Amino acid sequence: MKIDIIGDIHGCFDEFYRLTVKLGYRWEDGLPKHPENRKLGFVGDLTDRGPESLKVVEVVWQLVINHNNAYYVPGNHCDKLYRFFKGNNVKIVHGLETTAAEYESLPKPKKQNISSKFRELYEKSPLYQVLDRGKLIIAHAGIREDFIGKANSKVKTFVLYGDIKGQTNPDGTPVRRDWAKNYMGEALIVYGHTPVKTARIVNNSYNIDTGAVFGGELTCLRYPERTLVSVPSTMPYIPEKFREIT
């Protein structure tokens, strides 16, 4: 299995395009294809804050659902967008306002189309991916070893939000424990969720959310090579968004 796992895109389609090209993908008919049949993987949070969230959704839906040629897991922003598209009462804050504005600018048929596609993508994707006979796990915010193989509400909260403590940071985001510090499993866990300035390697885990939407980089981990490949962001740099887990 050869897979290129990409960190949180957050609507940064330009960075996504440039990263796939750097990885050797060729864009044919609007989709990235690799000459050696490598597949793409996505750690979630495809949307919000960046300028082209719905374009990212369209491409990932095509790859995962239409062509069965990529792997995706939802992030917390994906979960909220799913509830928004279902008509649930969610607060249009923390980045969802950018995706909602894109959506509201569309004519009704296109609204129905993109909403249907994203809901299908979400509903047909697992909370986390267990790949290569259990050697590789993709989970948005990571996963504890004792949660692997389970899919209850406690596991869902963990993989979407991390090991949260019930406290909040000044910007309203939850305070998270450093679960990776205690991870001793044999499976390689690739995740994102918490922006770091460079990919964070702790034990047998990689955090590859290098803050593309906050002016950092968009990063890929190539598996099984464990090679990191990044492209710089075109977004304004916001240093306070890069927070170390304690």
C-alpha cells in the first residue's frame, strides 16, 4: 500500500493542488492521479477558514466516493458542516462562516448538489481508517491505543477533538492533553487537528497539521516511506494559532 496522507486543508485548494503536483500527481479531468497508482489520504477538516472549501469537498468526494481512489476521515469541522447541511441548529462561527458564505452564494440546485455530496462522503466514511492490515491508522485528532477497533461516542469525541480536558483556551478552543506522549502501539498513527509549525513526530505518531490556513504549510506524509513533503501557504501568517499540546 502506497498512500500520501495530507494534513488539514481547511479550504486551501491552491495549496492542495500545489502539494499534489509536488508529489507527482497529474491533474486530469479535474482530479489528481498518480502515475504509480499511489492513493491520497485525508485527515479531515477539509473546510472552513480557507477560500475554497466547497472545491475541496467536490474533489475529495470524487476521489473517495466516485472513484474509490482515496481515504478520508472526518474532522471536527467536517462533523459540524455535516450537521449544518442536515439543517441542525449550529453556530456559524470558528470558520464555518466562510464555508456557509460560499454555500449561500450558490444557486439552489448547486446547493443541493454539494450538500448531498458532502453528507454522502461523511456518512460513508469511518470515524478513523485502519489500513495496511492494522499497520497504519488515520484519525483526525489521533486515537488512544485502547480505542482502536471501537466506535462509541467516547471514541468519536476523542478522534474529532483529541484528549480534551473540559477547559478552554483564551480563543475558545478546548485544552488538549498530549495523548501521543503515552502512545506505545505498533500501528503508525497519522493525525492533524492541532496546528504545529513543523510535523510533530512523537513515539509512533505523526501530527501533520502544519497550519496551512494560518499561513504555515500544507504537509503530506508518504507511507510507507515516512517521508514528509510540504508546500508553503499563501494565507496570512497567524503565529498565535500554532499551539503546543501540554
